[in-house]
Amino acid sequence: MNTNRQWLLANRPHGLVGDDNFEYIETNIPEPADGEVLVRNLYLSFDPTQRGWMEDRESYLPPVAIGEAMRAGSIGQVVESRHAGFATGDLVQTTGGWQDFVIVAPDQALMGLNKIPAGVPPEMMLSVLGVTGLTAYWGLLDLGQPKAGETVLVSGAAGATGSIAGQIAKIKGCRVVGIAGGPEKCAWLKNEAGFDDVIDYKNEQVDARIGETCPNKVDVFFDNVGGNILEAALNHINMHARVVLCGGISGYNATDPIPGPANLMNLVIMRARMEGFIVIDYMDRAALAVQELVGWIEGGELKYQVDLQTGFENIPSTLTRLFTGQNIGKQLLKIADPA
Amino acid sequence: MNTNRQWLLANRPHGLVGDDNFEYIETNIPEPADGEVLVRNLYLSFDPTQRGWMEDRESYLPPVAIGEAMRAGSIGQVVESRHAGFATGDLVQTTGGWQDFVIVAPDQALMGLNKIPAGVPPEMMLSVLGVTGLTAYWGLLDLGQPKAGETVLVSGAAGATGSIAGQIAKIKGCRVVGIAGGPEKCAWLKNEAGFDDVIDYKNEQVDARIGETCPNKVDVFFDNVGGNILEAALNHINMHARVVLCGGISGYNATDPIPGPANLMNLVIMRARMEGFIVIDYMDRAALAVQELVGWIEGGELKYQVDLQTGFENIPSTLTRLFTGQNIGKQLLKIADPA
């Protein structure tokens, strides 16, 4: 392979992100300078937060520039290293973007360049042990602070983050109810992931069903969705409830601002807290979390699903899958196998 | 006086509360049983939260029943005591309601029956040392956790709670900006209460003015208003900001639910927290707070304003004043002087 295929951000989406927001080009493979590493991308991670990176506004990361390769988490393999810490053939995790090859300066890279421990499959590394799994871990435990016997409600429950958050809540002894779209996702949550109950927001009345499935009210709401789902959940919060704002996917592709919940005063009446977080802030503690997550996986307490697409040409449409609810579990795309 | 004048809740308001939601009656003066105290009401407290008590819905207190004397905080004087802890002539604070006389069972009373320390004027006891002052104290200090040098934004800043919250933030070394309605209120905040800057929401663009007056962004937003003001403030929160949800007066008289802020995702991006509270939960610690508040008043660091109305017949319309923004500072009504 002598060319570097890339999907560049061509324009900023208005509404649902799609193929026409990106431009395919082929360029030369870049050459690493001193202190840099050339990485070939093997797996790409797809995350709802990428939609926010495409907007031209201040956020927790700068926007992706027009004409820049779309930013994405990735697993790759070192092709050429001019950095003492890395050698050709190393499997690494980084933010490689939508391209075959990326130059990484390990000491300056966004979210770093990290070697993958031997024997850990890329699918696991990019899902339950990756950003989404760690987001679930800290969001639930640090902000949600679930206690045994409490009720934890999770929206986007079949997603890469929600499914892990709910299972960790089960491990902590909570009653766990998930909200997801469609019978297939709901069946997986109940039968495989061990959720106590599920709500199919596409086919059920969410507000009423929260009341039915959470008879002791909701102590922790782990929200990936926002909008109407958040409002429905706030109708059922318990005293001193914790609402963990992880994401708001229902609004990410909206062309106009989506009104927030009309019942925020329930936070006052119930002395409740709503709090946001970004997993980047916790990365210095990643090793401990990974250790605990691996223990739960090996013990059979924590299941994860990966939706693995293939084909470089399918990269843009794979991002759209997140926002049309097509994925179950972590959305990945495999570009190539390791050498 | 041989009759007990009362204003009963006649029907539940739809929209702005007004005189026609109440019925005036005259009854006999009730007689205390063993363990009870007969109190004559002298001063009534008017608080935005009373509007919520009139709704037929679960909240932090049960609704006022139709046909019941409207619930209200009060200061009164013991007329007859059949409780060992109280004697005729004692000045007391309780929840006396809209009536001349009330029977209180001190050991069961809502928010208790408490003797007023000698020498404390009723106006001070029902304002800065009362529920509104204590709400400001704990809301700001316990939830807001202001640190010297931080920026604290207060909505409803000329109100009984907001004005105290802002001044406590000044005492703690913060830059304090208040949002209030009209030049008179704004002038008082700046010239008397020592706010660093003020925003007149009736005559200025709140969102833009927050940006101007809070160049280092908002670390603590103490919100009494909700609605558009809350949304504007969320546009300017700093990293790890604390949004103290004290009240949402903009929605209390709405006939339809008012949408919440469309920018809740800013809580995620800024890793910020929004939290509600009810002052009742802190009442076991009231003595310490009162001691500190008195110290600040005596030291000239803490000013308070009382809007004192008179006339039993004006009780219902005095409640409406809160929601039309007529009051500056704590709204009270004096029924009678102590004997």
C-alpha cells in the first residue's frame, strides 16, 4: 500500500450527519520526524461525541477543522518509529482519525499513544476497556455513587456506554432498568446483560413504564439521551437522586435547539443533583479501572457487544448508524488486520 | 377581638395567583387542648414557594387543602399556653397561616414553634434570619461552595434570598453579579448590597450582559428564577461550575409547562453540577447559621430589605406582589403589634 486513504471533514453537518459531510481523498503516506511514530490504523471507534466535534463551537476539544481527517479513536500498529518508547509492530491505541496512516507524537498526542497489553483483543480494547467502558465506569461510580438496593435507570442502555454502566450497577447490587430502542436490544439487555427490566422507547410509553419498572423510584439516572427521556426520568427521581449527564444523543443531530426538561424543579423538590463529566479528566486513573473491568469480564459478570463493520468506504455511513439506532453495543469498523 | 379572621384557599390557581383564589371568613377563636398553644399572628411571611403549596401535587410538603387557611410562615404571640415550654406573651415563630389565631402543637408543628430571641425585630427574624436568609446561607455555602476569587451570579438578586446569597458570596471574597428587574432594584444591589455588577433583565440582554459582567465566567450560579435566565447563565458557566437550584419563580404561575434550558449539555462540556435543595433539611443546624448571619449584620457586611405591607384584607394581593416583581427584599405583612 503506497497511498494514505483519508475521509476529510468537508463541511459541517446541518441535521443528521451523513456521507456528504465528508470527502474521500488519497495522499502520500506521511513520514515521521524525530520523536514521532507512523501508525497504520486497523480499527476505528465510533462514538456519539464525534458529532459534537464536527460543530464549529467551543467544547471540551477543539472542533475538527474543515479539510482535516475526521477525528476518531483507533487501534493501530506501529509501522515506523522514531520514538524510543515504540517499536515497529507495536499494537497501539490512539486518536488516529479516518485514515490509513497517522503520524503521532506520543508525548503530545490527544489522549496519548498507548501500547495495548498482550492478548487483549482490539474489540475489547476499543469498547469495554476503551473510552466508552471507562465513561460508564467513572460516570456511574464517581458521579452516580450507586448503593446496594438502590434503583439505577440507564438510557441508551444497549449502547457501548449504557450497557456497561447498567451491568456495573448490577455488580454493585442495584436494581437496574434500561431504556433502549426495539425488541432486539431490549432482549439482549434482559437476557444477556442481566438488566432487571427494560423499556422499549420505540414501542412503550417511557414515563409510565419508568413508574412501573421502578416502584421505589430512581436513585441514579445514567443518561445518554437527554430530551424527552430525561424529562420522563426526572418525573420519577427519588430523594437525593443523582442524574449523571453522560450524553444527549437525542439532540446531537437536531437542526434547532431541543428544549430541556420542563420539570427541573423536581431536582429542588427531591434535593437531587444533575452533573456532567468528561472521561478525559479521569484518564490518569485508567489502569485501576481497566483492572477492575477485566476482573468482571473474566468473572462472567460483565458482557459487551461489538457491532463490527468493515470497509474503508463505509466509514462515514458507519458513523450515521449511531444516530439511527442501528448499532447494538460498541460501533467499530475494521480497516485491516495487523501485519 | 372575638373572631378569627381567615383567608382560606378557595380553589387552585390556574396562572397568576390572585384574590379570587381565596375566601375570607370569620370564625370563632379556637381553644388549645393539653399540649397546645394558642398563638395570635402578628407578621406573615410571603414566599414564592407558597405558590407551589397551592398546587394539587406531591412536593416537599403536602398541598394546602381547599377550604384550609392558606399556609404561611409567621411571627406571633402566645395568647394561651397549655404547653410547659411556652407562656402567654412569648413571641414565637411558626407556620401560622393566613389567620388571626392559630393552634399549634409545638411538638408536632410543621417547622416547629420557636421563641424569638429577645431584642430581635420581627422583620429581621422573618427575613435574613428566617427561611429566606437560611436558604441563601446553605444554598450558597453548602451547594455553591464559593471560593475567594470565583465569580458568583445570582438571579432574583433583589429578592429576600438572592440578596443575602449575593452578599454572603461577597463576604467570601467572590466577584458577585446580580440579575434583577428594574433600575430601582439594581441600584440597591450595587449601592447598598455591594454587588460588583448588576443586570437589569427588564431592560438589558441578559445573555450578553452575563458575558460582559462575568469575564472569567460563572463559577456559581444561584438561581431563583429558572427558564430563560437559567438557560442564559448556562451559556457562561465555568469548568466545574455549581448551579444551585433554589427556585424557579419564572414558572410558578405558568399555565403550561415551561421548557427547560436547551443547553444542558454545557453541564457535560464544563463538568458542571446542578443541584436542588430544600432549607427544611438544614433546620437542625439553624442556630449556627443564625449566629454567623447576626455577626455579619452587626459588622455591617450584610444588608437586608423588608417590604412591609399592612392590613388583613391585603393578604392575598400581597402574595401576588412576589410574582409581579413589586417587592424589593423580603415581603412581609403586619397584622398587629404585640400586646
